[in-house]
Amino acid sequence: SACHQLCSLLFLLKDGSRGPSSDKESRHLERALRIMQKNVMGTLTLSELARELNLTESYFIRLFSKRMNQTPMKYYMKLKIEAASALLTCTELSVKEIAARLSFSSEFHFSKQFKLKTGLAPTFYRSRYLQQLGPVKEVEDNNG
């Protein structure tokens, strides 16, 4: 999902670029998205991200919001929640372990953010969307 969003963004950026300032803005956004994805399992602050891009925080927020229709940190949280969704449905890690793996300050903070973004508590989300792991039972053939 995140890869699809990145590809879509790159297409839009390429399609919408008009002149050198837009190319420069596009490069900043592409780099910001790569940094966010690389740090999805860690922590990343707005000031760290802006510093890495050699931009002021206020300019970076305006640039990101103009192109992505949301603030950088909301987008970063969205990436974390997408990663959490995958971990909830594809692993047997506990909610507490997932919260720690994604560097949330606590299991409570993770659960609150997850429910805000998905509308479901992590445990309910897991029970609803859990992919069954293991072999599929085959129906026996009575012909022999």
C-alpha cells in the first residue's frame, strides 16, 4: 500500500512539475517520503526530517501539505498505522510487541492512534482481518 502511494505520488509529481522550483520541490518530497518509509519502525520528528532535507520546518510543512493534502507527521503516522495493520494481520505479535516495534511511546498510545485512523481497536481489527496462517485442508476424494 505504501509502495503504491509512493508510485502514485511520483507520477503526480512528475506530471505536475512546472519548472525548476517544482523539480526541486519534487525532489524534497521524494526524499522526505523515502526517509519516512525508512524510519517507519523507528521515530522521526518534524525537526529531524526538516533538518535532513535542509529546509525550515514551516516551509517543509507548507510544501508537503500543498502536494500531499496533509501534514508530514500525519502522513508519517499513517505509514506507521499501515505497518501496524500488516503486523496485526500477518503475525502473531501482541499489540504491545507491535507498539514497541513501531516505537510508540506506549501500548495505550498505539491503540488510541490505531483506532483514530482505522475506526477499530487493534485487537478487533486483528480478529476481523487476520489472515489464517498454515496449510489449507484439502477435501478428501472418495474415488480412491
